[in-house]
Amino acid sequence: MRWTSISAIFFLFFAASAFFLLPFGVRTDEEVGNSKIPGQADSAPHRFDLKRHLLKAVVLGVVLTAIYYANYVNGWITADDIDFYN
């Protein structure tokens, strides 16, 4: 597999991970004990740390890419294994 293919697969896993991880670790103003600003949504996060969120997404993207590449090299699961019509 070419390095460009690996980097494209990593980017896809990274983007999916970034969206998947959004609701985890977020605390609202009510949970923290602060008062809400008038008009603020109840679910609005108290503080969103973008750098930490992206770092978590990179780590998860690297892990998923490594698993995908290991499966590609070793052939643990192939298209024949998931063919539902045979």
C-alpha cells in the first residue's frame, strides 16, 4: 500500500474520530456550577478545548489506521469473509 493511500485512510479515520469524540468529556455550565447566559442552550459546553479534542482524534485515528493496515497486510478479514450473498 502506498503512503498516500495510508495518509488518506488516516485522514478519513481522523475526521470520523473528531466527530465521534465530540460528546465525550464535555461538561455544561450547570454541571460546573456556573450560571448560564440568557439565551444560552442548556447543552452548550462550559469550555471546549480544541487542541485536546484534536489530539484525542489524532490518537484514535492513528490506532484505527494501524489496525486497518495490519488487517491489510495480514488478511484477517477479507471481502470474501463479509460476502452475504454466498
